Amino acid sequence: MASSSPLYQQIQKHLLDKIKSNEWPSHHQIPPEEKLARDFNVSRMTANKAIRDLVQKGYLTRQPGLGTFVTDRKAESSLVEVYNIAEEVRLRGHRYGNQVLICEAIEADDEVALRLGVRLGSRVFHTLIVHLEDEVPIQLEKRYVNPRWVPDYLDANFTTHTPNEVLVAACPITDVEHIVEAILPEAQAAEWLSIDTASPCLSMIRRTWSGEQLISYARLLHPGERYKLRSSMHRELS
């Protein structure tokens, strides 16, 4: 029985099936528009729309003069901006989920006091959350928040709202500091991320300010094989 879906969507499904089954891995060159148009007996414009939509969704990338290739579908975050990880996952066309491991008030130890700019032993809020993309762990977030600036932080429902969403709603972020290094995970972290202790990870320390106030200090751990960080710069020519 013939499919009732639009022809460009049938082409998209064919391409996505190849990509998601890993028959076409990252960097694989897909057939050109002309061949897809012939194979599906459609116009080149229809084939172009199918490819263009998948480029916009991040599954494919065009390289002028070379062709169209399957993108590296690792999760990606910016080193310059602070985005909501749930929104990042959804924009890639995937399902976001999480596991809330800890949500508590604690006394700041030496490191937390130094990083968060509070007195040793001060009461701070602490959350530990595993972020998932299509049920696969992509980030372990260990976050400390100054309750003076976000007093209702622990009352949030972190199964439906990420810490980033809660913080931005309470205190718009104006400044951010990132420190990134490559490390091997400790045994417990590796278990939460469903990886081996020999698997390299990207560790990011992030501190965020709202005006003059230091709001939050977080340690974000990403499996290296599932995640990448991006930075860009624009400079005007003189």
C-alpha cells in the first residue's frame, strides 16, 4: 500500500533510517539530490526540501563543492553562552529526560565556600542530576546555589524544570565563567553516566553571576564520546 505522507517526508524517513541504524555513520556522504530525485521519482526541488529540512535539524551538513554529509551527532554546548540543556536536546530533535539524585541543603566545605564566595559552613543548596538524551546519560550536573539569591531553589520540580531554568527565572544571568579539563571519572560518576572508569570525560566548572551577585557554582561532567563543546568568535576587520 502506497504511503500517504508527502514525498519529501518519505525521502526524509529513508535518510533518517540509514542514519539512525548507523548504516550511514558520521561524516558519511549521502547520495546527491539528483539521484534521490530519480530513485523516488520526484522533482529535484522535492529532494532538495527533504535534505534542507534535515540540515536545519542538524542531521546533515552541506559542504559546498563536496556534497552533503551526515553530521557528528554528539551533544554540543557552547563555551560562551549558558543554555538550557533540555532545550538543546529538543532542538536536536531528541527526547530530554533526567534523574534527580540529590536535592538538599548542606554546609559549604572549603571548596564550595571558595567557589561560591560564601563563608565556610554557610548553608547552601545542592543538587545532583543526570541529564539524558534519548535515555542516554550525557551530563552529570553537581550544582551549588547561594540561597540568599535563589531562596526557593529546592522547591522547584527538577523532573520538569532544569536548574538552569530555575536560576534564570529567579536571577537573569549576566556573567559566566567556564573552566574545562579532560579527566577520568570516579567510579560512582562513571556508574551514573553508564560509562567505564577508563572513558575520558570533559569536566567543566561553571560559575554564574547576576549583576554583582555570584549565584551558582556547578561541576558538569560529560562523557567524551557523547559530548563536545563549541566556541566561536567574531572580530570586525579594521
